[in-house]
Amino acid sequence: MLPLRSLPPLLVALAGLALVILPSRLAAADAAKPALALRVVSYNILGGDGTGGTGPNAWAIRKDLVAGLLRNQQADVISLQKAARLSLDDLHQALPNYGEAGVGRNDGKAGGEYAAILYRSDRFDAESSGTFWLSETPAVAGSTGWGARQARVCTWVRLVEKTSKAAFYVFNTHLDPTSSTVRDNCAALIQKRIKARAFQDPYILTGDMNSPENSTTIRSFKGPANLDPASVAMLNPPPLLDTFRVRHPDETGVSTRHQFTGSRNGEKVDYILVPPGIEVTAAEILRDQINGKYPSDHFPVAATLRIPISRP
């Protein structure tokens, strides 16, 4: 192959033009691929099950702040942690255009905390949904596992867009706050259930993981860490991306649990995780407050996504 300096000037110019045009055309073609644009919010609202806050932080005082924050986001999907039937009913009254997936963790009905998923019912149909318990007996309502003090659940829903008929899954959870062993086992079970979903559609995993970014639990979701095979019998879990870190890889002061203080010091424990094929166009930690009053003791996390679809 001849070096460029030995080619005629016109050929050199044409080669340079091709190098400029080709990447831009490839980028344009990639952007033109059919995709679902989604706004997703994940939020621990401290909304019930005996833990809805007291005094000035009681749910009855905060509920309008929570609803206002969610209304302003105009999200397509809202994943909630520490929701109860009362708080969910309040939010439905304020946000009437959302459907709901989920059950109470205590009895599989309305008792106890929900890991509820709200979705825009004008845009999506819930084709199927369910809840499994994070235990050795996932189908048993109220069951606990691996020494956990309380029942924990993961709720999922398969949403189908009304116009395109494109489908995707959302999985939402709230992991145990006291034991890393419990959290690792829960993480392994969630990953197995995601892998075994009925349709291999794209998916989103959201939740208050009660786990910092460098924990084994989060590192296992993201791929670099293998969970202990002796305790959870799982190696090489599917790698996921933390949507916030896709857009803000080096940002510090990212605590999402602030105990109504608004402090940014501490660990990020709330996540929206996606497989590599989903494009993350924006991601934020939402620090809304009114006159120093915060809607919850956690900051919600949000992401704007483009999910590739195949037209039916």
C-alpha cells in the first residue's frame, strides 16, 4: 500500500473526506435505529409499613412533595421502594395516569412494604407481572432467606408499548440493610430470575440496594465480582451498567441516602442498572427540596434511556 504522500493530491483529499463522512453516517444510521425513549425514576419514598417517618417527616406531611417531584419528572416508569398501600393510594390520586405492579411483602396481597412499579398506562400495557420473595422459597409469600430479619421482594413487569408493540421488562427491589451475605444471595437470585424471564426482551433493574458502589453485591451486578459459589452457586453474572456512572463516571458527593439532611456525603445505594445494549442519554440524582424540606430520606435516581427494539 502506497503512503498518502505518494498519492495524487485529489486522491488524498478524497480519502480524507471519506474518513470524515463515514463515521458521521454510521452515527446517524445508529441514531435512526428504532428505539423506545424512556424516562425512568427509582425512589425510596419512606412511605409506610410502620416506617413512614414521624413528626415533620411523617408521610402525611411529605406526600405532596413526593407526588410533586414525580409529576415534574414525567417519567414513563417509576420504581418505588418502601411504599405501602396507603402511600400508593395517595400517589395514584395525585398521579392518575399510572398503572401499578406489585404486592405487599408480608402476605402477597396488601400487607407490608411494596417494591412497586408504576408505569404510564396511556403508553404501555402490562402484559404480565409478578413478585418473588428473596429467599430459598421465592414463591412463598412472606418468606425470608439466609438469615434476613424481614421479608424482601423483587417485583417485575413486562411492559408492551401500545403503538409499536415493543416490549421490555422492569425489575425492582429493596435489599436487606443489615447483612452483605443476605444481599449477595438476593442479588444472585434476582440475576437468575432475570436470566430465566419468559421473553428475552431488554430489561431494567432498579432498586435501593443498600449497597455501596464497591460492594460485592453491586460489583456482581456489574460483572467484575463473582459471588461465592459455595453460598449462592453462581459465577459470572450478566454484566450491567450503572446508568448514573455511564454519564458521570468521576462524580463525587453522590450519596443517595441523606436522612432528610440533604447531605451529599456518604454512599450511593440507589441504582438504575441496564445491560450494555441500552443507551443512556441522561442520568441524575434528583435533589429536589422546598425551603429545605426534602420529600424523603433518600434522593431518587433518574435516567433517560433508548432501548433498541425490533419491529414486530
